[in-house]
Amino acid sequence: MDVEKKVELPLTTIITDDKRKRRRCICLSIIIAAILLVALTILILALTVFKPKKPITTVNSVAVKDLDATVNLLPPRVSLNVTLDLDITIKNPNKVAVKFLNSSATLLYKGQVVGDVPIPPGEIGSDDTQQLNLMLTLFADRLLANVDVYADIIRGNLPVSTYTRISGDDA
């Protein structure tokens, strides 16, 4: 004989189970919202503040350290040896330090390379500035091969430009 017995649960047990489920759901929702907020904050910082920026180089001064020029009339020949002191400032605008290697400063006369100097390896801290003093020797044969250089020298004005290449990585 099967006897069915009904057991009635107290009303408080049913209410507490519903409350537990509701609390669990609220807690899980808060945790998911917090994780999404942290992920969004990291994404915004990565795309703005921590985005890598190129170092800013400035040539503060160029001074002639050594100048040796000779002119031979027979056979017509001009020889020139010039050494320049360059004072360069490198500013790191990044929020992390930058370690640089294989870098160089180049001197150009009307778009043609007439001097080159390697920049020694180093490290620049975050939001820091480093000053470098470099000695550059002109490639006299390249400079004198341009026919405009003689007129510029006679005028006392030699228009040159510089190009600095900084190769590096986050330190």
C-alpha cells in the first residue's frame, strides 16, 4: 500500500531560498559590472596615456670645432675638413622609459647627406630629457661635389638641416 504523505515546507524556507537566489544574482551582476569597468579603464589608458609616442629631438647648437680648408690653383682642387660640435636634446614624452640603440644624427645639405654621427646607446626615463654632445665630421667630398656650396660659402651662409633617427624600445 502506497501512502502518500504530504510534507509542507514552512513559508520561511521558500522565502529564504528566493532571497538567496536574488542576492546571488545581484552579487554576480556587481562583480561582472566591476570587471567590465576595470577592463574599460585599462583600454582607455592603453589607447591614450600609455600610447607610445616618438621621442622629440632638438638641435640646441652647432659649433665649428675644427676647420681646415686649402685651395690649390694648379691643379685646381679644394680640400675641406670640418668637425662640428652638436648639442642635441632628446625628450621622452612617454610614461615609460625608452632604451635606444643604433641611433644616429645626420647633417644634410640641400637634401644630400654630408655628415653622420652615431648616437651612443642609452636610456631616457619617463617624461625625461637627455642632453647629448656629439662630434660630427663632414664628408667633404660629398659637400664639395655640390656646385652650390661655393656660392653659399662666399655668401657666408651654409644652409644645412639635421635628421635624427632614434631606434629603441620600452625599457
